[in-house]
Amino acid sequence: MGLLQLTGDNIQEGRILFRNREYPFFNSNADGWYAFVVADIDAQARNYPISIIIRLTDGTTVNFADSITIESSGYIRQVFEVPSTLGYLIDPAVERNEFARIDSLVEDFSLERYWTDSAWRLPIASPYSSSFGQYRILNEAVQTRHTGWDQSAPVGTPVSTMSDGVVVFANQLDIRGNYILIDHGWGVYTGYAHMSQMTVQQGQAVTQGEIIGASGNTGRSNGRDLHWEIMVNGEWVDGVLFLEMW
């Protein structure tokens, strides 16, 4: 994942073509235009071409071509034991359906940037217990991927939003349990899973640091922690690296 800045006069719009996908530039109305460039979690490590197309107010276009190198992240494998009472949740069909549900929620994002210039912050202050991108072997039978980060937390630990945004989902999912999804604009979403309590509702505007609920152990979970995740342009990204960008 990277962030590109575009500056210049008389720019009407801009877009990026990268790995057979198109990404728009967003006008910050302050210091130029910005676009997120995202590689999916399974992208192969190698060099990829990138094209930038800019349309000016007089109708002419300007094109740039370059390349970006994706480096190996060295994701590890982890054996993950799901309790027998939740065994039905390792069915790949259940996970596919849940991903499809989330994809439908992030399909239409706000063209407005809700977050401010303040640095993004973690939802709770506790150690990491599991990292992004892990290959998880569930009950030695099914392989899946870890789409976010886990932080250890006793059930009932207050969870706060990582930046300003609008709640687009606050309900129950099979795997993520009680789940909150927040649209931060420009195609950026944060998700908070396995909650024991949710204190916000769909359509509610939230500000950075606002308490949105409490951590728990709902859904496909066998530990007391908070799973949080970040999606940009429809792809899961390493949330810790995203926070470090700011």
C-alpha cells in the first residue's frame, strides 16, 4: 500500500492503473490530489507497471508511466484451534459469505475525507497478540488468512474509533461476531470485531477516540482480544503500516 500525491494547475481529475485495477485521485482542496495504491494480500513479490492518467480542465490529458516493486512480507503460518461448539464456522462457505457481505458494505464509499490531519490511533492500548496476513490453519483442516491485527484485552475493555468517520455497520456477523465497520472516506474503512458490546449504530458520525463499544469474545474467537482491520479501496491492508504512514 502506498499514497501518491499529485500537484499542478488546472487538474480536473486523475486516476491510476495498477495491477488491472483503477484508483481515483481525491482532491484535498489544500495541497493537491491524493490516491491510495493497494496490492491485495496475495500479491506476488515482483515489479509491476503503474500508469497515471490526468485530465485537465481544457479536456487534454497527461500520462505518466513508472513501476512499483512489491516486496515479500514473510507472512507466517499459525495453527488456530476453533472450539467444537464453533466448528461450523470453519466452513469455507461461511467465510465466503461474510467476505461478500463486507464487500457489499464497502462498495460505495464517501468521496469526502472524514479524518483530520491528526495521526490515526490504536483502538485500545495493549500488546499485539496476532499480526496481519498470517496463514491460519483452522483445526488442522482449513486454511484462511488473518485480515487484521489482534490486541490482547479483557472482555469489556473500552474500544475507541481510530479516526473520524461514519458507522456503516454495527451488527452481528458469523465469524467476526459483534462487528462495527466505519467509513472514513476516500475508500478507507476500519473494522472492529468480536465485540461484547456496541454503543454506536449505522449512520452515526463518530470522532477519533470516541468509545464505540467494548472488546469481547463473540464470533469465531477463542481468546479475549480485539481484532481490528483496515480496508483501503476494497483490499485488506496491514493496519500497523497504515497507521505509521501518518
